Amino acid sequence: MKDVLFFDSMLTPKIITFVYWLLLIAAAFSGLTTIFGGYGGFTFFKFISGLFVAGSGALAARISCELTIVLFKINENLKQISESSEE
């Protein structure tokens, strides 16, 4: 607990996985809403649009979460370099 309270250990990388799954669920829900929502019933264009919305949302979620994780990995590596240079 002391590591988290004094920022010796990062909490955000542990939360990112949960956030990623929430974003995937939101992307799937948005795609399904695009396919089945609105007026005009089910059409081929709405189906393709819904697939595009779900796919691009999932891709955007993955890229944003990976970029966040990369920042924390860089921080860990810099911390290791700093500790090894002090010895």
C-alpha cells in the first residue's frame, strides 16, 4: 500500500486492461446500435457501417491503450537505467 500512496508503484497500468475491455464493449455496442438502431429497418449499408464502427472503435481502443502502456514501460526502463547507473 505504501508503494501506491508514495507513487513508487504505478497503479494505472493495472487499470488499463479493465479500461480496454470496457472500450471494446462500448465499440461492440456502438456497432450493434448502428446496425439495428434508427429508422428504415435492417439494410446492407447499415450493416457495413455498424461493422466499420465496431472495428474502428476496437482498433482505436487498442491503439490508445497500447500507447498508454508504452509510456509506463518507458518509465520503468528509465527507472532501471537510473538505478543501475547509481551503483
